[in-house]
Amino acid sequence: MADPVQQQAPNSQQPFEVQRMGLGGFLGTVLYGVGVSLGLALLWLMEIVRNTVFRTLDRLNIKPRRRGKASAFPPGQPRKRPHAPASS
């Protein structure tokens, strides 16, 4: 059985042909690029707003809200749960 690399070597010697892209493909590619750019710009602006808000809160010395102490195991007796019959 021939090595796949050796089989591909003669193909790389052929001249490269550029395939023409249709108008729809071109416009689709351009719109995709514009959409990605706008999305990244939106994220960047949101980060600027976030940093501005938190820096303002720091300057005003406003502490974060303290909510009740969260716990995975609240105090008190655990609830009684009915046991499912064991399947054997």
C-alpha cells in the first residue's frame, strides 16, 4: 500500500487555480466579516461601560450589597424524604 504523502506529492506540482466567487458568496463573506466586527466592537464597548461603572463605585466608596449568607446546607432539621423501594 502506498504512503498517502507520496500520493499527494504529484498533486502539489499542479498549478494553483483560483475559483471565481459569485456575487452572493462575496456579499455573504463581507456581511459575515462586518457582523463579526460589530459583535467584537459591542463586547468592547460593554467592557468599557462595565469598567467605568465599577471605577465610579470604587471612587464613591460604595460597598457591594451583602445578601444573606448562602449555604448549601441551611440550618435546621433536614426534610424527611420518602424512600423509593429498592429494585432488585
